[in-house]
Amino acid sequence: MPLSDPQAKSNGHEQPEVSGLYHYWSRMMAALNGKNLGHNPEFHRDRLLLHVLGLGLEQTTQYLLQNRPGFTDFQTWAFATAGIPSGSAIARLHNLYQDAPLPDEILNLFGQVNNMPDVFSAEDLQHWSEHGFVVLSNAVPIADCAEAEQVIWEALGARKDDQASWYHKGHANIMVQLFQSGAFEKNRRALRIHKAFAQLWGTADLWATTDRCSFNVPEKEGHIFQGPDLHWDVSLQQPLPFATQGLLYLTDTPPEQGALTLVPGFHRRLSTWLGELPVNTNPREQDLHTLGSIPVGGKAGDLVIWQQALPHGSRPNRGKLPRIVQYINMLPSQLQIHETWL
């Protein structure tokens, strides 16, 4: 079975061959048609594939679920949604799936990041080791934050000077399924952000994620915070693999304004805590705030990175303005994923 469909065409033009895309579509359609595929060893590569193509996981899943497309239609939708991937992006996917040589453009990027001055000091890295999170100030320019912020306002049909417009129908929680924007992409590719993750991972050979945004409005009568509250986005099967998560504050966000909330240092005691829970206790149903949660506020342009072992979430916004953020993460080509969800 080919890694992509070389015969796929769109608008009469041959579409570029993208390693892994055909296999991804094939697996997804088999699952949607009721086939039990069991553990997917390609899960991480599937995720990287969508990130490189500029597609959100949720929007791709919803499209496949609602349309059950053939491969040609799926590929056409992907390129129409996020644009034709660049030659260097396609070449990097060929490297990931077929071990083809990396293009000079990508190698030069890695070299540029490696040669940059460190963005985290020794004290920052000590904080990371002890507390499991770290804040990078001025990760991107304020103007770039404002540009991304405006994209979110416009997508929601809301205005900063019209408080009533913030509370739109169907906004069940803080998440905004918005992925494609030149402003978002500029922030994802910021060199200071790349350097930050490179310091924490120990390599510049990382992939920027295509993540969503959030818009956490102040609570008021009839609109109470609905989460997500403290949680984990990973199986708690031990030992928990190291991985990062991150968000970029697009506006000034004091702690009371629905700031990111997490339990500092819990990566050091997660295993012990799990072992002390009564038998048949679901760790995800515990009051995780009793573990010592704190809000981590920040200025526009601040990037917060935390280890995936930390319980994390948002909190009720008791401020006067919405909390507006863009989720940004960077991941290596290989990442351990537990088969069992705990």
C-alpha cells in the first residue's frame, strides 16, 4: 500500500505526494467503519503528520467522521483547509517515514537554533527541574500577540469593547477550535520559542504543533466556568514518559483572570501519590486542587511550558477581560506512548 496516493489530483493538478497521509486516512476510515485496530504504534507519527500539514486533530477527526471521504477528497480538503505544504515540510515527512535526507533548509534551522544564546538561565532550568514548569518572558513580540488575538476575536464574532458579544451561544468551555492563521503560524515558528523547547528537550530537532486557542470569559450569572479544570492529557500508566506542553499568553493575564493553573512539582511525586490511592480509585476523579494548585499568570508574549505529569487546567475567570491564549508545543520525532490508558 503506498504511503500516499500519487494519482490524487485537485482542480486538474497533481497534488504533492505526502508520506504517511494515505496510511493515516486508511487507518482512520477503517476505525470509523468499525474495525478494531487496537493500539496504534503510528499514533505519534500521525500526530506529527497533522501538525506539519497545519491541521488540527479535532477538525480533522470531525471532517472524517462527518464526511467519510475517499482519499482524494480527504487530501483535497486538507490542502484547501491548511494550504499546500512547503517543499521542506514534505521533505521532512519523507525523512520521518522513509528516512530520506533532511533538506538543507531544515538542517540550517536546527543549526540556527543551536547557535542561539540560551533563553533559559541556570536558575530557570533549576525551577523547571524542581517545579516542572517554566516561564519564558517575551517569547514573541507584543505586535505578534495582538495580531493573533485579533484573529480569535474576529473568528468568534466578538469585540473587546462589546462585553455582551463575549458570551456567544454554544461556547461550552474555553476551547476555540481555531488552527489556521498566518499569525498563529508566525508564533509557532518563533525562534525564541524553538530555542526554549530545544533547551528542555536537549535537541533542536523538534516539530511545532498545530494546536487550538482558548477564550476564557469572566464568569457572570448564566455563564459559569465549565472547564477544563485540573486534568492530565496523558495515560497515567507508570513510568510516565517525559513530554512538554505549553501555552502563549496573547494578552496580559493576572492570576485571577482565569490563568493557567497547575500543581508545581507534582512530576516528582505522581508515582508515589498513585501508589497510595485506595484500590479501584480513579485518580482523575480526585480533587486535584488539594494537591497544591496555583495559578500562573503572565504578560502578553509570555510562554509557559510545563511537564505533562503536572495536573493542569484553567480556572474561573474573576477578572474583567477574557483570558486569550494560543497553545504551542514542540515535540521530537520519537515519543513513547503507553498502550494502556490509565
